[in-house]
Amino acid sequence: MPTSSDRIELEGLRLLALVGALPEERDRTQPLEVDLYLTVDLSAAGASDALTDTVDYGAVCAAVDAVAAAGWVRLLERLAEELAAAVLAVDERVDEVTVAVRKLRPPVPQALATSGVRITRRRPG
């Protein structure tokens, strides 16, 4: 259970990934947009003004990028699960993460701006 209502918000991370059920989605990367909301106690960083007292945003983004680039998944739901696990693995101070992942060019004939999922996962225990 989160111990704080403090959040780090990382919005609009653009990535390329192989994700989708259609045959062409297995062979061609497509653009995704990811938002990450990390629940973490920020009081130490607020008091100290020290980088070591907060979560490294660069490490979080690099971990998410590595997962997205790792290979094909069929569902955005699966990718979101993998992204959430990667974020929780970056820093043990993160109690909870909400991941929103959107396809920027959904493969439907209608004029749909994005398709996506949003999940929230907590650190076990």
C-alpha cells in the first residue's frame, strides 16, 4: 500500500514498439505515447534538494524504452504490465506506478486519434 500521495509525473514519452495482433504490426514498429505516474514519498528530496533523494527520471525512461524495444507483444495490456514491472524495478522507493500507453496510429478504418490502456500496479508486500 502506498505510504504517500506524492507523485512524479512523466508524460508524453514517445517510443517505437512492435505491438499488435495484426500481421503487419509484428514486422513494423509503430509510435506509442506513454505516461507514467510514480507514487513515491518526495519529502526527503523536497527537504534536501538532493538528486539522490528522488527517483532518477532518466533511469525510468531508459527502462521503459528498453522494454518497448525488446520485442513483439500482441496486446497493449501486456506491454503496460511489462512497463509497470520495469518502473517498479528501477527504484524501490516507488510504491505504485500508473502506466498509460497509447498507439498513435491505431489500425482501424475510423478516425480514431489514439487507442490505449491505463493500469496501476503496486509494489508487492
